[in-house]
Amino acid sequence: MAKVVALAFCILAFAAVAHCHAPEVFNVEGDVYCDPCRVKFQTKLSHKIAGATLKLECTDRITRNVTYSVEGVTDSNGHYKLTVSGNHEDSICEVTLTKSPEPDCSVAMAGLETARIVCTENSGMHNAVRYANPLGFMTPESVSGCKEVLDELGLAPQDLDF
């Protein structure tokens, strides 16, 4: 029995050493949507944007120099997957919208055009996928039907003119 326990510890130790020397690879995933009501959250009138471009950049916390950069495009469902190589423990990493393919929905939402992501193995996360908050563009003006949608949610002021 003692030999089995010792063997198990040896195997676990070798696995831990092998894991420490493996290159870190993270997948950052998220969605990009269009907000036609200009309320900065998704409603039933919102839709995902296919073909939106974005980039992930990591910058050094002290020097603010870019330490890593990768670009991507959303798929037909408005979803993106970016592969990040390396451990960026000393960096601040953010996904930022670059461009919307929809001319009628191309205004970046202040505060929702970036999402901060942890791209380090030493974060306590045991999953190599990092999920970013949804990012969005909005239309220049609210579309018809927004007041009704917000009324359903109990959010529309009575004197709101859409």
C-alpha cells in the first residue's frame, strides 16, 4: 500500500513539474452586440454583430508598453475567440472593439467598448478560457419599439420620448 501511495505522489509531482514548464495558452471569448435602444445593455431588440473586429492588448502595469497584441473577428453568431500565448501576470489585458461592419450600428458604447481580462496562470482560475463581458455598438438614434421594451422591464420614465 505504501508503494502505491509513493508512486501516486511521484506521478503527481512529475505532472506538476511538467505543467509548470508548459507554455501558457489562454482562450479569450466573448460576444459583440448592437444596442438599438441606446440603453447600454441587451434587450430583446438587440442583436449580435457578425464580422465585428476587435483586438486584445496587454500592457505592462508600470511602463504601459504593449507586451502582447492579437486581433480577431466575430463569427456569424457575434462570438469571438482569441488565443493568447504566454503568461501576462505583470500586464493589464483588455479586449477593445475596433470596428462594426454595420453602418447603422457603429457607435461604440462608452464604457462598454472594452473588457478587462486576466491572462495569467497564477490567477486561481483552473480553466484556460477567459470570458469577457459583452461588448457593444449602438445605433445613432433609438429605434421604434424601445419605449415598449423598456416599459415591459419597468425602466422607461413616463415622459421619455423615443
